Amino acid sequence: MSLVGTVRTLLLSGTLCIITAATADQPASNTITAPSRDAEPECILHLVGGRQLQARLISRSDAEIVVRVGPIPTTYKRSEIDRLEILPPVLDRYRSMRAAIDDSDVPSLMVLVDWLRSRDQYAEAVAELEHILTIEPGNTRARQIKTLIEQHLVLQQNPAQPTDPAAPAATPRAQRPARPEFPLLNADEINLIKVYEIDLAKPPRMRVDRQTIEDLIRAYPHSDLIPTSKEGRDALLRQSPDRILDLMFRLRAREFYSRVQILDQPESLKAFRDKVHSTWIMNSCATDRCHGGTDAGRLVLYNRSRNAEAAVYTNFLILDRSTLTDGTPLINYDQPQRSPLLHMALPRERSLFPHPETLAARAWKPVFTSQRDRRFEDALDWIRTMYRPRPEYPITFVPPTGETLLRRAADIPRDADPPEPDPQELPDETPTIEPPR
């Protein structure tokens, strides 16, 4: 079978998801074509009676609306239509969906590829397939689809002479939307947060080397917690890592916290990752159109690699330190049910702290239906598991704003960003009653 025949067979079987437009007045040919999408925006017809129809808008007048369902133009009288909803441009929706998908989530990326192909966005589909194949070089389906799209692009350029050297070059492959640089916590900072949040009643796996224990003993010889006898100190060297960390906490030996290696997730931060961050923070709050893009304002969240430690802990620290314009903390650890973070995800009429109605929030939708929503309750449970009284992490981290991300996205030199505050000039936020850690 010829190349054209092979691709046509795949088209008819639905494998490539491209519709060939033909009418009785148009003779069949070997040219593979698709309806022009640029002049036909996607829309949703909300019909009288409640039925909805997704199609492409061909034309509209006071009397009727003509849409394309597949290859077929269909006319609806205005009296049959409750309202017409024009969807955002395809590439805008692509960027929004892509921002919500982890770079390593191959099944979701394959669904996105199918969505792009069904809308003739072949360059973007190929870019995603190339990314998938860097993660899974043996992904047969991704390789086959990539080959089919590339064949289609060649045929679309010159179906009569696809190998003619004079034929125009294939459509250049698009790159995935560029991302401005986003500062992330490093491994040592992440480990330090873990140390501060450990529940010693349910400790994760950890490691403390012998040298650290010996240095701890030498640093606090006058403490009643350090044995005076050689036998007692030798016994201390054999203690489990969680017992040594407990000793550090009681000594308030903060200079040693970073020398404890936490090998698993503390229960509280595991709950944040699984019940909050990956379920609604990333899908709703951190999208490009909300707090993950350059229009985010003061609160900007990292929206790539949702389960990577750097993403989870950076976003946690940003939320932990963020306040409303009047200084109210975003998370109320003493009364979790009054946390603005949770109330801003409720319908405005049910919220103590309604989400602002700003231009940047035009795509905002409530995450929870009410405070009885399971995800709301999970978030409350997470806040209650965090260590109290709240520790002050000795981490200097200045999160970006929408403005600084916009500068970086536009390749404006870094020295154009507002200067980061000198840690020596930061206001003293030490509480009156010092936390035990």
C-alpha cells in the first residue's frame, strides 16, 4: 500500500483523528485535507432544554447560527439556542492543561497529544511526543503517532510529490511554552524543613552519623542532658537516630539539625503532598491562569513536576509564609477552619475570605462546594498535623512575584528585578515565646 493509502486508512479508522472534508460537488482526490480551524473557533451551543453541543462556529446572525460538527455544517435557529459560548483559543487551553500535567506523567501527556491532534495542532503534538520519548524511549504508541503526524505534515505540504526537493519545508516543530526561571528550595533546605516537622511519635526513617553525635556531646558538655560518665556517653552513641534528634530538640541545638538526614517524608508533609498539593493546589490554584503565571500578583506558585520534592516543599514554604494584604496569614494553624487559603477556595457566598474578583482571577472557580467537601476536610486534617507551636525555619527564600516572572519570561536581565532583601536587614519575626524547636 502507498504512503498516501496507509495514512488514508489510518484516517478512516480514526487513528489520526483528522476529518477529511468532502461534498458531492468536490471530487475525491489523493490530497489529505482538514477543515480550516483558524477561522472557525470552537464553541459550545447550550440548546433550549439543557443539551450541550461542542462544535466549530462557522457563522452567526440574528436568525441562526451555523456550526460544524465533524465535517458537516449544521444550522440552528436562534429560538433553539439558549446561549452560545465561545471557547478560548486552542493554544491558550493547551498551555493551561500542560501546566497542570507533571513532566513525567506519560499517560496524561498521551491524552493531551490526542487532544492536540484532534485540533490539528501537530507541531505541539510532536513536541510533546518527543518529550515523552525522552522519558520512555520504548513507548511504541508514542513513536508510531509521531511518525504518522510527520507523514501527514509531509503530505499536507505537497501530497503529489512528497519527496520533491523543491517542496516547502515541513512546518517547524513548536517548543513547549517557555517557562521563566523559578527559584526552588535545594535538597539541604528541604531536609531542614523535614527535621522541623517531624512527629517523634511517628518518626520517618532517618540517619545520624557517629561523628555528629560526638560533636553534639562536645558542644553541650554542661547540659544535664549529656551523660557525665564515659559509659553513659558510649550508650548515647548507640541510641537510635530519632532519640538523638529528640535530644537535639531538647538541647535546642539548631546548628546540628541540618546534619540529620531524613530519608522519608514526615507524616504532615506527606499529607500536604498527597491530600492538598497534588489534588487541588496544582490543578486549581497553580495553573498558568491563576497563581502559576505571570498575572498571579503577589502569590506565585511553581506549577511543574507536581510530585517532585522541590516543587512540593517550595510551594508549601510559599503558602506557609504568605499573608493577605492586611497581614493575615494564609494558613491559620491555631484555627485551621478559618484559614484564608481554604476559604478562598470556597464559593464566595460561603467564604469568610472570598477570593478577590480581579482581572487575573477571571478564570477562578471554587475548588470546594462547601466546608463538608472531602478535600476541605482533608486540608483541615493536614493543617492540624503540622508541628505546633510553629517553628521558624532558618531558610532565606524570596519567592518570585508575577512581575518578576514576567521580566524573566521577557529575558530582561536579572539585575532589573527588585533587589532581594539582605537577611541582616529583615525584620525580627522571632515570637515572644520561642518555639521548642
